[in-house]
Amino acid sequence: MTRILVSLLSSLAVGTAAAAIAPCQATPTRGEYLAAIMDCGGCHTEGALAGKPDSALRLAGSTIGFGAPGLGIFYPPNLTSDPETGLGDWSEADIVKAVRTGERPDGRELAPMMPWRSYAVLTDEDALALAAYLKSLPPVRHAVPPPTGPDEKPPAPYLGVLQ
């Protein structure tokens, strides 16, 4: 009787665990899934850095930046397909290169806060899926402040990194 009860409880636990995992596997695209687990929205969504993410500006950049000693202040850019304020003019290859090497199409290096060194190990398939997802985002017009030099007055709030 005890063995039957243990077997029944084990089956129930495995079934419950499988049911809990199943919704996580139902992501619309691989790229969307990757953007979620890479927490792109944690920096690139307006209000997220203040604990109040604005869903209307999801992945459209942030007006709260990061200060790096000696380098200046960097504001997370718009990742939507908007051609003026986002990645609209970037190709998928441009996005893959930036995510993997930290280099923008204009040759500028991404801000040191962007963890591209960790993302450099993405497989070709995953890097392309992420780029395709970002290119598929509807354009959201949302300009963020430009990078600010270390001796310039910041145009918007920022989080500081102390030495």
C-alpha cells in the first residue's frame, strides 16, 4: 500500500511539474524568448530602471541612463524598428554584430554596461533569431538622450557606478 501511495504521489508530482513547465515552452518565437531571458527590457524599456516599466514603450529605450566613471553617461537606446529613433535602419547582420562584438554599424563601441561579452557566445541560430525578433518589433518613436561625456551635464537621470 505504501509503495502504491508513493508511486501515485511521484506520478502526481511529475505531472504537476510538467504542467508548470509547459507554458514556458509556448513562446511565440525563439527571438522573443531570448530577448526575455537576456532581460533586454530591463534596460531598454522606459521606466524599467525606476521599477515602473511602461508597456507602451517596451524595448523603446530609456531616459534613465548609466554613468561610468571617466566615460560618461549612456542611455539605453530604442530597440524597436523605428527608423529615426530605433534600429529601423540596422540590418539583422548589424544587430548580430553589435550583440556579439559590441560594435555599432557606425563603428562606435556599445556602452560598457551592455553585456555583449556574455552575448558573444550566442549560437548563429540564436543571434539571428534575436535580430529577426528585434527587426519585427513595431516601430515606436521614442528618442532617448545621447551619450554624455564625463565632464558634461547629464540631460536626464542616471544610475551611477562608483569606483
